[in-house]
Amino acid sequence: MKGKENKRRNRSSDTVRQLEKKLSLWERLFSVVTFLRGANRLRRLVIIVSICVIALALMRALVLCTFNSYSTQEHHIHYSSRYGIISKDQVVALLGVDKKTDFASLPITELQNKLNSHPAIKQASVSLDSSFSLHIDITEHVPLLYVEMEDQAISGKATRLCLSPEGDLFVHDPVYHSKFIDLPVWLLTPNDVKILAPGQKIEAEVCRPIIELARAANSYSDLTQLPHITTIERPLENAVQWKMVVRLETGTTVEMSTLHNISEQLNRLVMVLEHARSLNKKLISTSVIPEEYIPAQYE
């Protein structure tokens, strides 16, 4: 049925067109059929143009929405610290960025160099992933000891630096290193280091016994067992520097050997201090260098 109706319409249209051809141009211009056909074509054209305009407006709105969403969204900052000395907030403040920053325009290399040049940071890595999330990874210098030159300490004009467990020298930062208090001071001699400056490194063999001593002392949390160590020095007259002198905050002076096990010598010192407390006496000086007898001088 539909096919027959379409055929009838096509035949009717053909008949109308044939009749129109017999009319003059003037008559065709003012023909009602021609007018209606033109109006239909104009209406279709208006609909097509309207659809295109609406589509373009929607595309523009979508692009603006995407751009505004990117501009206002809070990007992620992924942070990791090896020792937890410097917090995420401190590093973010140091770099001058936050979650509202346009991460796509950040000078990544410049930010990384800024962190690596900081005295409290040993190594830093800054990167940006495909989702514009910022990744910051740092390894801090860990203050284990203070170091000063012995001759400067005597004059009262000493330059004090920090020593890491790896032997690195760096500047103490009161903000980032506020938790590191009561650190022993190692009084250096020209035999220990030629130049005392940040960024320098003390030879492993030179600082090994000192670092072992600081680590072993940190294992004693009970100050009644082992009081804080205030200073560590190695007398200049000992050319081979096999001996070191340790002073406790109680005023006790202790001689130790760099050639013997440091932890065992500290254990001997703890026993001597315990013996002094049992006698209700103050220990002035002793030597815990492995020998048959342990000399002790009391107040």
C-alpha cells in the first residue's frame, strides 16, 4: 500500500512540474505551488543552519567547561621522604606550589635543582606524570653529630656543622632539625679533615669509630645508664689516633680505643657507671679500653 501511495505522489509531482514548465517565468514566480515549495526549502535550510549553530555552541561550551575544569581542579601532590625529617607541607612551601597551581606550566628541572641545593636535603627528585600530578621524593641528611675544629672551639669562634651517618658535612637548619637536640660534638683536628665546609665528606675510615660511637650511644634511652655524650676528641699527640676521649654531661671523662669494638666498650662504661652509683660516688674518669682491669677515679 505504501509503495502504491509513493508512486501516486511521484506521478502527481511530475504532473505539477510539467504544468509549471508550460507557464511563463512571471507566472511561475507568483505561482502558489512554487511559493510553497520555496518556503519548504527555506524552512529546511533554516532548520539545518539552526542545528549547526546549536552544535557549534554546544562544542564551544564543552571546550570551555573542560578548560575551566582543568584550571580549577585540585591536582595531586605525591610526596615521599626517606627519613621523615622534612614534612610534605614544608617541601610544598619551600617550592612555592599548592594544589591550585597550574602544574602543566611548572619548571620541573628548576624545582628539582632548588631542592637538591638545600642544605638539609641530600637528594631530591621532582616529576610530573600524564595526569599532571606532581611527584616529589627526597632523601634528607640525618644529623648524627656536630663537628667543630678543636682550635676554633678553644677560641670560642667555632664553625659548627652537622655530620651524617655517611660522613657528609652540612649546615644545621633550626627549622628542619629542631628535633635533633643534645647531639655530641666531635672536635676535629687537621688530621681528621683539611677543610671544614658544607658539602665536604670526611673519609670513612676517619669517621667510622665516631659514627659507631654515636649510634651505639643512641641505643641507650635510659640516661641513668648512659648520660649524654657532650664531646668526642682524639688527642693530637697520638699520631695513629687510636685513642679517643669522650666526655659525658655528668663531667666524666672516658678513654676509648678506635681499634676495638665500640659497643663492647660502651657496655664496659655502663658497668663502671653502675658500680659508681652502687658506691654512691661520682665517677671522674675511667678507661674502657679492653684491658684486664678498668681504672676508675672517683670524686
